[in-house]
Amino acid sequence: MDKNKLKLTSSEIGTLWGEYVNGTMTDVVNRYMLSIIEDESVKAVFEDAIKTFAKQKKQIVTFIENEGFPVPIGFTESDLNKGTQKLFTATFCLNYLHIMTLHGLLGHTTSLGVSVREDLRYFYDSCDNDAKRMYHQTIELLLEKGEFQRDPYFYPAKNPEYISSQDFSDGFFGKGRRLTATEIISISFNLKKSIMAKTLSIGFSQVSQSKEVRKFLEDSEKTADNQIQSLSKIMHADNLPVPKSWETEVTNSTDAPFSDKLMMYHIGFLFQAAQNYHGAGLASAMRTDLVTAYEGTILKNLMVTKKWFNIMVKNKWLEQPPLAPNRKEIAREK
């Protein structure tokens, strides 16, 4: 049996569909950012990202078409308004590429984890390698420019210890205790993601053409800010630094570089992706105040996602993924 002639499963088709839609969205943003960046070293990284996705997109289309499925619409030139004023600084653009590369790493790994057919497995393996190369490039450049934000440092203890008291789980309630290194992994990660979501919401709300979309983006900015404040408060209580904000990296432009459809989809993508990270943070949290913060964040994100879904469907902006066959409908057709 030819391993590459096996029919793709629903999960494999689903990953290809998601990779195409999310990839075309990011590609449009990357191409806009390339057009406004003057720093040659930053431009080179964006050029690499654009070339890399063009290669991946071609292979994704081949996989989908060979299975007889329609290629998703995704995002195209019609979602990019050329010649518009600069909305973001080069500093934000580079940080954006770094954060979206992290999303890509998680996405490729998830896709690889549900893939069985050999050619698809090797494709996602190559995508993962591409994302790791981009990850190293963005970090090196951020370090070189003094823009990479390191997580807090801890001083080493003399010896390893076991947890010896139930008070270990107390945070806001009870005696409390300092944050663990394992808890800070998720806190720092979630703060950086929320900071980017807030910054994009600010920029997008300035240029949105629709009042309804603008109101949603303003609300999403407030939601992201509340999440930042909630986690920052916990870090500050232990005298730990938090990542700096990027609001000042948004210019005063009101010239829309993207369609409202793309901007809405992008914010929805970030809030939905954040649920994975908040869930991971909740799973690793061992302090009651941290658990409460994550539970509240997850609930608020669900409310944002519901509003987002309604607006996307109303405007016919939300593309439908492949559906399972409706056996009752098929039976009625006979």
C-alpha cells in the first residue's frame, strides 16, 4: 500500500483548512508590515516569512485539491489596502512576527500530532522547522536591538524541597506564598499575548470602517487590558516585573491597511488561541488567586468570542470549515 495514497482523515483535512485560512491572514499582515518597515534587517526577516509561507501555501493547496475539497477563500489581496499610512512602528512589527511565530509553532505541532499519512507528517515537520528558524531569527534580532523582554530571574535555593503545607495553594486567601517558576511560565506567556491583542485592537479600532466593528474592537481592547491588569497585579505582589506595553508603537493613522473582515478575524483568532494558553495556565496554577484569575479570563474570552461570532456571521465573513456528512439529509434525497 502506498502510504501517500491513503485518504486523508477529517482531522488532517481540518488542520490543512486551518493552516490555510490562518496562514493567509498572517501573510497579508506580514506583507503590509514589510511595506512600511525601513530597517533592512527587520525587512529581511519579513521577506523570509513571506517566502516561506508562499512555499507552504502551494503545498497545502495541492493536498486539499488532491482530496477533492474546495480550497478555502482565506484572505487575499482584496483584504490589503496598499499605499496606506504607517499604522505600526518597526518595533511592534518585529514583536508581532515573533508572537505569531509562537502561534505557528503550536499550530504546526498540533497538526503534526493528528497527522497519519506520511507525506503530510513530513510536510508539517518541515513547517515546524521553518517556524523554529523564524523563532531564532526574531529572538536574535530583538536581542540585538535591545527589544526582547526576558522573564523574571530567580535566585537559586540551596537544596530541592518538597511541599510541606496546605498553605502552598493559598494566594489571595490565607497566608499566601510566592509564585513558582512553573506558574510564571504561563503568566508571562499570557501577558505577552494579551499585550499584543490589546495593541492590535487599538490600532484596528482607529482604522475600522464599520461602527459595529469599531465598538467590538474597543471592547476587546478593554477585555485584553483587564486580563493584563489581573495578571500584572499578581506579579507585582511578588515584586516581579511584567512585560512592557506596546500602545506607543501604534501611530495616529486612521488610514485602514486591512479590510474589516481581516481585522475582525485576527482579533477573534487571538482570543480563541488565548483560551489554549489560559487553560494551560489554569492547569499549572497552584494558588487560589491565580486559579480565580484564569477562570475569570476564560469566561470573559468566551463572551468576547460569542460577540465576535455573531458579527462575523452577520457580515458573512466567517468561512465554514468542512462538515461531517448529514446522514439524514442524504437518506431523504433517495
